[in-house]
Amino acid sequence: MGMVLIIFVINIVYVSFFTVRMIMTLKGYRYIAAVVSMIEIVIYVIGLGLVLDNLDQIQNLIAYALGYGSGVVIGSKIEERLALGYITVNVITSDIDKEMPAVLRRAGYGVTDWSANGLSGGRSTMEILTPRKYELQLYKTITDLDPKAFIISYEPKKIHGGFWVKSVKRGKLFK
């Protein structure tokens, strides 16, 4: 029973490292990802070795598979907590008096806004850049100001220009 638990835990740790490494690579943290990958591969070899040395015991293979699946879930939870990178949030609101952009700017967000027309008439449209760790806080601020605001967010691949570029490139936005 001890071997089953060891294999299960090793695979959770391995796949969690794998998931975090992949996210870091995609976000441009390649040197940190390289260090994480070295740890990841050592854990992988140990876990796989334990399973291969005991292939006659099906419970080890099952523990390996269950640990792998659990590691995917735990790795994605870790990545959510790390909240690496930035998001761009597009907002469409009926706030044509431009109060929302002013409130968001005072809170430190970079906001570009313009007038637009929707099915029901005049609208204000905004594009907001923020670190992912402030994403939920931004959504709350927007919905507190306009519960009916239309919000879409996405992750920019590259950021160039604008007054935040130096801070964004150094990872020092909102610090």
C-alpha cells in the first residue's frame, strides 16, 4: 500500500510541475521554466521507474494514472494562483458620461475609451490592460459601477507602446 501512495504522490508532483512549466514557457518565463523542467524530469524518472519495476502489480499502474489526472487539476490550480501575465479587458457600458473610465484610471488601470453605438443607442467602450492577478478585482469594480456591462477578456501575446510598456516589460505594473 505504501508503494501505491508513493507512486500516486510522485505523479501528482510531476504533472503539477509539468503544467506550471508549460504555462511559464508560454508566458515567456523560459529560464524559470528550464529550472522547473529539470526538477520535473527527475521526479518523472523516479515515478516511472517505480511503476516499471513493479509492472506485475496493477494497483501501481492505477495509482500512476490517478496521480497523473490529479496532477493536471492541481497544476492548473497552482497556475491560477500564480496568475502570470496580463489580460486585456474590453468593456461596453451604457455609461456615456465617461464616469467608469475615470474611476478605473484613478484605481491605476490603463484605460482607452471611445464612444460607440449599440442596439439601444449610445455606449462607451473601453480597453483595459491589467496583470492577471488583478483580473477578478477589475471585474468586480466594473460590475459594481455597471452590473449590466458587457465584458470580454483575452490574453495579449505581445505588448508594445503605451504609457505602461516599461512597467509591463519589467513585470512591475501595480507594484
